Amino acid sequence: MTARHHDSSPQRRNRGYTGTHQKMIETAIRLISEKGIEALSIAGLARAMEVNRTTVYYHFDSREALLAEVRRWSSEQLAKAFDLAAPQQERIDYITRFVLENPELIKLWIEDLVSGSDIHQSYPLWDELVNGIRQLSVGRPEGESVDAEVFCINLLVGAVIGPRVFRSSIHPDQDVETVVARFRAEWQRLLRQESLLKE
């Protein structure tokens, strides 16, 4: 094949690179979910994808870089759950289900959250969440105003840790959909009580 017929344009290379990169992240997430965070390695990812390690190193120069991308993906998924533009029931159901179905990713996310790093790294939509709660609480009587930052931390921690503790320590016999329904009902009751229910 001559160079004239070979499409080596940056756009074509980029498309292939981006697709492979995303597939590697998704495979890493699956491996973490199946075997735990400690089991993830560059060699293990290469085996799972049936490529050589050099290919993985082309995308991630270390295991830490790979984990950073997994953390970023997890943060984006959790951010979807608190997008105030989406219907409330959908948001509550989404995060409860995500937490129950991805316990190893949640452990990784919690580790980042409590590490003392900037909240925006663990939760990119922090400012939007806090501002949304502030707007929902406008007009409350003096002395009953909501501390939006503290409320949002309680919301995040309860939503991310609560379903897992409930399923593993209180009712391991209950299926995911039952737990999702129970958490939805209780979160809606709590938000209604605080006058922060947004349908």
C-alpha cells in the first residue's frame, strides 16, 4: 500500500485511540468489579484485552494513571446522579443501583473523598449541587436555613455509603430493586420534610 492510500490523519488515529482507550477503562472497571482493586495491573488488563503490555502502556504510563482514569469515570457516573435537571426519582434510583452494582468502584471513590483532596476532583459537579440546594431552600424562615455545603456532604455520603451498608449488613437477602425502592421512598420523605423535594 502506498502512503497515498494509507489514511494516517490525526482524526483517524484519534478515533481509534479514543475507542481503545475507553475500552481499556471499561475493561479495568470490569476487572475491579470482579476481582477487587488490588488485582488490577497493566499485565492483567493486557491479558483481559488480549493485547500486549506495550499497547496498554501507550495509553497509561502506569497502574496509577489507569486508576486515575477509572476514578474520573466513577466520579462522572456519580455526578449524573445529582444532576438537578433530571427527575428526582430517576436520580435516587440511579445512584442506589450504581452503588449496589459497583462496590469496588465505590470503595475507590470513598477513599478519594476522604483523602483530603479537593472535593471537585471526587465530585466534579459539587458547585452545581450546592447552588441547587441553596436555591431550593430560599425563603425558609430565619434560623431554619439549610447549610447547603453540610447538607450536600450528608447527601453524598448517605447516598453512596448507605445502600451498601444496608445491603451488606442489614438485609443481604434483599434484591437490588427492593433496596432501590426502599431508599427512594426514604430519600423522598426526607427531602419532602426539608421542603427540598423537587419533582
